[in-house]
Amino acid sequence: MAAPVRINISADLRSLTRSLNDLERKQLPFATAQALTAVAKSVQVVEKGAIRQVFDRPTPFTVNSVGVKAARKNNLEAVVFVKDIAAAYLAPYEFGGTHKLIGSGKTWLNPKDRALLNQYGNLSKSTLKRLEGRPDIFVGSIKTKSGESIGGVWQRPTDVKAVKTAGKRGVALRGVNKSGHLKLLIRFGDAMPVHQHLNFEMRARVVINAGFRREFAAAFAQALATAKR
């Protein structure tokens, strides 16, 4: 995420390894690395599940952005991380703030027509590009009767059954506006504060506290059983 979340289990490790013989001490780094990696993978599974619960139809890209860097016996640190692109827009759900504006845009796009959204509930770049090429669509601000100025992507009304795309003979334009008045498809505005909370760090602590001792016991037993004597 925006800042690394570090959870130290050294106190647990000391209490588990107070009275060790030489063979056990030799196997300790390997077993510890195995245990750290195993519990990190457990955190990864739980965090992916949480993303699916917190967000409505998250994309596979977002769910799979949670990764794990395994520990090594010469580097006893396992890392559960969120890949950079996803971390940028997930950070407000962990640390607070407003929705991240993706790309170079400085305007929050608030779709008003659900038909524009893809299967994940998102407004894709290809949809925006398609709208830009339509003769019945324009981008601008409209002043309402109450005096409010609303900027966005608007669709002009049409009373014909089909509108031809400019420069393309015989190609019918789907989704024409038959309401008789302007239709707001996407409203422009400032980024809104996020309301959902991911609780990435808290969830990770719960998983680690519940599972590290178990994972370490299993890894240590395996290391001793396969050690050369």
C-alpha cells in the first residue's frame, strides 16, 4: 500500500526457541523462513477474500494485486504487498481520503447510466472513447433551471429510430436518447471521500497471531525430520 505495514514476530520466536540443542539451532533459520512464508500466504488468501467482500464485483486485476515475497533463511522477512497500480487506488480504503483519480485525469467521473458500466461495475476507457465518437454525444456544462451548472457527458435527444455514425454509411447507432430531453450519461465532479474500509493491516495481524505458532511448529518439525545428522 502507500506505506509498508510491518508486523514483528520476534517475541513469539524467542518464546518458541528458548531451549534448543545445536541441531535445532542449525535448522532454526530454515524453519522460521518456511513459517513466515506460510503465514504470509495465509494473509494473502484472506486479503483477497476481503477485497471481494468489501468491493462490488472487483476486477481480477484488483483481487490478484495482493502478492507475497517469500522469506529466506538469510532474510527472515516475508512481505505481503499490493502491486503499485492497485495500491494507488486502494490506499484510501486503508488510510482514508478520497477516491484515486486514475491516469492523468483531474475530474471524478460519476456514471449516471448503468448501461455504460462493464461486468465489474467500472467505466472503461474503451467506452469513453466510443462515446467521444458519437454524433449525438457532447461534453460540456449545462445550466439547470435552478441555476446549477452541471458538467459532464451529455446525450442529445433524437426522434429517429437510428442515428448514423459520422463518416460511416449504413451503420446504425445503438442506444439513442428517445426521452425528448438532454440525458446526463456521466457527471464530472471532485473526487469523493471513500466510505468502505479495507482494514488490511488489522486483518493481517489477526491471521498472523492466530497462525504463526502453528506454522512454525509444523515447519520446525519438518526441518528436524529431514535434517542431516
